[in-house]
Amino acid sequence: MSIFDKIKQAAKDTTGLGLNATEQYNRAYQKGVFLAPPNYKAAAEHFVKASGKFTEEGNQAMAVRANANAALYTLIVAPTPEAIDNAVKTMSQVQQLERIGSQTEMVATGPLVIELRAVQLAAQAEACSAHMEKAVGFKNASQALLKIGNAPLQLTDRLKLPGPFDKALKRAVYYQAFSDYHAGCAKLAESPQSAQDFFQSSTTRFKQAQVSDMESKVGALLQDVQFKRHCWMCGREMQGRNIYFKYYPTSTAPYHNRVVEALQQDAGMIDSPNEVTLCTVCGLAVEAQADAYAVKRMNELREELVPVINGLRNDVNNLIERVNELARMAHTHRG
């Protein structure tokens, strides 16, 4: 190679000008992926340029592959919903792609696409407002990951998503746990017993997925749902503590316990000191009536106190006028 050629090559290496498609593709690794630390944003930009040059050269297969790499590294830099959607579309067009961080090791894109589609389904489920819609969405996300079984996940950790990110199967269990949880919330309005079964399943699955915070949250809810008590007022049995019955403050004595026992009624109605259980229907009726009485008494007090307050306001204004008059007289005297 002549000195001129060496100078020309050095200029290309420095500026990137005049690179052909393959050289531009390699530059994505040398000036992006392989840097310490890596500059994935620069790598993605070089892959985009390489894709354009491969298209100009008529090498459509490499153009698509470069574009898929650009989408992949763009996703790692900024994992937005739009980036995920673009990565799914572009990576679906190739069967294999270089493993992240490598230029020689190839991986199948099918599992990567499935992983990202599961992420999309979970995000869509989270955005739903109705619990049953969430349950269906998370179930779909779980079933998507089951297609790749116990294979290791490759992108979830890089997307900084909560939950397990090592194995597809464990994350599928994680998504199914959310599906069971939201199905339980949906069922709670019509059947606490049915909801109880879903919450039990959800707690078990969160434990399997090693997500302790959600295991504790759903487990606590399960305990409340399992609780049954009779209402002190109407006598009906209700299931679901703090859901369909609540504890209300009152005053109780040992005598009340003996009366309940003698009648062979539910002693749980007064199992908390100076409290009784009321179903939400009776409890809300009591609260509504109490609010009505409070508003009525407030209006009565307003009628009583407004004239008094107005009288005091007049007295204060009169005193202020007298003080101002005395001040004017004192000023005139000094003058």
C-alpha cells in the first residue's frame, strides 16, 4: 500500500468519509459496540448509514440486517414503546442477528421478538383500566413467553423492567401471577370465594417468581378476603374484611360476649376490643346518617352563631373607630 493509500485509509478511519457499506457496518462495532464503555447510540447511527449503503449496492439482505441491528441498539439506549415496536418489526424480517456486544456470534431473532412482544402485551395490559382486561392481557404475555420455555431472556434486563429477567419461564409465571391477581380483583365484586381462589394462585406464582413484595401484597389481600364475620346490625354473614365488612368503634363489655355466646351467634362480631363488625351496607347507612346529622347540626350552629359573630364584628369596628378618633385628637393636641 502506497503512502497515499495509507493516508487515504487513515482519513477514512478517522472521519468515516468514503466508507463502503461493509466498512460502515464494521465501523458500527469499532466506533460504537466495542468501545469501553460501549456507545450504542453511535453504533445505531452507523448501522443506519450502513443500511442505506447496502441498499445502494443492491444488497437488500444486509440492508435489512443492518437496520435490525440499528433498531436493537436504539432500543437498548432508549427503551420506549416506539423503540420496542420498531425493534419487533425490523427484527422479524431476519432469522438471525449478531448477539448484543458481539460481531461474530449469531442468535436466532425469533426468541428475541417473542420476548419483546410479551413486553408489549404486558405494557398494554397495564394500561387497561378494567381488571378483567388486565387479566387477559397479562395472560397473553405469559402464554407468549411459554413458547420459548426455559430459555434465557436477553433483553428484559436491558429494558430495566421490574420482575425476573433471567429465564422466560420464570417471567411467564410472573405475568400469570398478575393475571390471576387482576382476575381476582374483577371477581371480588360478585364472589369473594372465587376471588379468593385467584388470589391464592397469584400468591403462589409470585412466590415461584421470587417477587416478594407482590407476594406479600397479594397475600395480605388474600387474608382479608378469606375473613368472614356476621354483621352486628343485620346479622348477615359477610366475607371480606375491609371489603364487605369493617370494624366500627363502639363500647363493649364482657356482658356482650356472654349474650352472643348464649345465643350461639358469631363471637367474631366483637372479637376486637370496643369494636363491632358491620357489613358495608349497614356501615355506610350509619355513616350517611351521621353525615346528615352533622350537616344539620352545622347549619343550626351557623344560624345561632352568625348573629353573634356579626355583633362582635360591629363592636370591634366601633372600637377601631374610637381608637382612631383618640389618635387624631392626640395628634391635634400635640400640634
